Amino acid sequence: MSTVYPKAGIKPASRKVCTRCHKKKALADFSPQRERSDGRHSWCRECLAAVSVDRYHGDGVVRSRTQRRALARRAALRRLREKHPEEFKALYAEELRNYDL
Ligand SMILES: [Zn+2]
């Protein structure tokens, strides 16, 4: 079975059922999520907000505060590395080992 991605010009189903609250909602009530076949989260925005899923790693997985902070730290380090690779190496050699970037 091949995965179908929503294409420009092809209108996907305009409504879907949230797998958390089981309410049928407009597609606009679901956050975009590229890796999903329909391009949308399986939880509606309301449900996502209710469990405060990390917005930067919003993959529908509920993480503890510690996990979310570690992920945020890692993302920040990754951004810094892209912008200032040399500085990054000098300053964060130790963190590089910790986070296995
Ligand atoms: Zn919902």
C-alpha cells in the first residue's frame, strides 16, 4: 500500500474525527503534521492544547517536562551549530557528547 500525500489542487476530506475526543471536526481544527498521510494531527487542536504537547516536537507524544526541556535544549544547540559551527564546537564540546548531536 502506498502512502498518499495531499497534493495541491486535490481537496482532501474536509472533516475528520479526533482520535482523542472522538468529535468530528473541520480539518482546520487539526494542526498540520506533514508526516501523516492526511497531513494533519490525529488529535484536534483543542486536545493537543489540553495535554500541552510540545509545540516544537508536536508529534502527538505526551512528554514529561524534563523530556520536553531536554528536547528543547537539543534543538537550540542544533540551531546554534548551524549558525556558528566553530563557536559551537569550542563552547559546547561537552554538550555535544551528552546530547549525541
Ligand atoms: Zn479532540
